[in-house]
Amino acid sequence: MNEAAPTVRARVIDAFRAKWNEEPSLVVRAPGRVNLIGEHTDYNDGFVLPMAIEPAVWIALRPREDTVISVQSLDYERVRSFDAAAPERGDGGWIEYLKGTAWALADAGRPVAGWDGVLGGDVPIGAGLSSSAAVELATARAITAAAGAPWDAKEMARLCQRAENAWVGVQCGIMDQMISAVGQEGHAVLIDCRTLDTTAVPLPEEALVVILDTSTRRELSGSAYNERRTQCELAAEHFGVKALRDLTPERFEEGVAGLDPVAARRARHVVLENARTEAAAEAMRAGDAQRLGALMAESHRSLRDDFQVSSEALDTMVEIASAHPACFGARMTGAGFGGCAVALVRRDSTEEFTETVVEAYRQRTGLVPKVYVTRATAGAAVDQFHLAPPLARG
């Protein structure tokens, strides 16, 4: 179990006390996520199978009587402030995720309240574990709690996705925000990214999820992510469908002739990945870790060869992990181009697996990876640290 999250919670509370010389009224938490399978399918209206993880973003706060948000990050000493009712774009950086979230809520007519707070987290940045979505959902939870407004997890996920699309400029799908909002203890969640229907799926009892951080990073907004999305849209247009979600593997093969070869490879990945994701959920319901692992391995090969979003470091990590006898299967996770792999590992061999993989990866690459053995956690919530009610608002 990752013990870092409670430490971050304590640190944001202590930093709040030091900054404002009083106790926070509220503490909120929003988790990062790891996607077991279903990569680059979300913005194609398809299926994904992520789980919320223990690393998370925390905010300790006190409501204000106006709409100004004043927040300090544990990683930066400077306090940043903006009007949540009318935020203005700045020069980038972490504060833009908070501004974008406030803008999306206000623009949708949702109650917006100001607060003073301290933000901290232990979701690795740029690792493909959705640190940005965790910041967005924690911000939305804080604004909603400060306003004393009801929380609708799916609606807030949509608004946070809009913040990232329209304010930050990354054309992500709905998966990251959804799982940070609706995660369930002990379960992955099968998400239909068109309808936002969710189904909790239990993890195989004999296995644990191990996240393997390659210690390589990518800048998502400057990567080929948006290019891949455009290629998928062009492929859907070729087939005359709203999204690649609407294609079966059989229909794809029947109509692929005449499609640009690169777009065809992108579409092939998405169509088959959707089928793999639904099959993975069935394997999990049956407790079949072997089948789940095999589907994860197929997914990685498709991401590497057809969607071409893997990297040398990710391929090396997956190769090393997959060769270990305790590993059911492994794949890159997240948008790609760097970041993390995810492995399904026998519960009784996890420690030996991580030690072996870390050393082998270090010898092959000269890099020291970080490893997270994580359980599935609940989604964004107001923590039970509550010393004063939110301010009454007319």
C-alpha cells in the first residue's frame, strides 16, 4: 500500500495552519488514475477500464465571502489568486488548471465560491497517471464544497474535461476526469465514454496492480496527442460513422480500403482496443487474471505498432516486466511518449517482482524507475476533516 497520500494530507493541513494561522474548514481529495486497458479510445466514444489510485491531489481550504480563490502549492512558495467568477488566462503553469476549472463551472451556471487554500499532491507529473485531472477534480470539489452546492460526479467530470480542452488546450477524452470523479474502492470501472455509463469491475483476487514509472516524461499539449485525435476523426469520416466506437472489427476490415495507411493503423488500434477492453472486463468478472494479462499484452503491441505512442523506455519496461514469471501481463498506460507502464502481478510475488524489474531496468537504461503498488480507491470527495461549516450564501 502506498503510504504517501496521508502524508500529503497532513502536509497541506500543516501548511494551511502556518499560512493562515487557523484550521482549515475543509479538506478535499481527488485521485490520479491508472488505465488497465482501453487507451486512446475515450475520445473515440469507446470503452476504457481505469481505476482510481492512492496517489492523489489534496486541498485544505477555508471558504471566503467573495469569489476570489487564493491558493498556495506545496511545491511553490508564491500564493496565486484569481477571481473564480471571471478568471483571466495567464502565462501557463499549474494555476491554469484551477482557473480553467473555475471558468468551466461558472460558464455552465454552476455555483462558484472563493476560498483560501493549500494544494499538494503525490501523483507524478507527466507520468500518464492524470495529475492534471486530479488537480481539476480537487478544484471542482473545493469550489462546490465552499459554495455548499450538491456534487454530481459525472457532471463535474464533463466540466473538468471542458476545462482541459478549452482552457488548457489539450484535447483529452473524458476518461481521466471520470475515473477521478467516480472511482470505487477495490474495483476498476468500465466506462462507456459515449453514454458515461459506468460498471464497477472487481480486480482478480490473486493479483495486484503495479505501476512502473520509466522516469521519462512527455509534454502532452506539445506531443502528437492532438495529431492522433485528428487522424481518428478522419478515419471515422471515411467510414461514415460518428466515431470509431461505431465500427466492429469486421466492418473495419471490409471498409478500410482507400483510407490513408497511417489513419488506417490508428483506426485499427481503436477498433480492436474497444473489443479488448470489453473482453478484459469479462475476464475480471470471471477472476481470470491470465486472460486479462494476455489482453494487456495485446494492447501494448497495438499501441506500439499501430498507434505508435510508445517509446523505447516504455517498450523496455514492458519487456522486462512481462518476462518475470509473476507477471500476468503488462502494457504502457496513459497517452504515451513516456511515463508509466502498468503490470498485473501475482499478489504473493509483488515484492520480488518489483526488485527484479527495477534492477533490470536500471541496468538496461541507466535510469532508476519509481514503482507504485496500489489498490483501487474512491473518487473525489470531501475528507472528514471539518471544523467549520461552509459560509452561508444567498
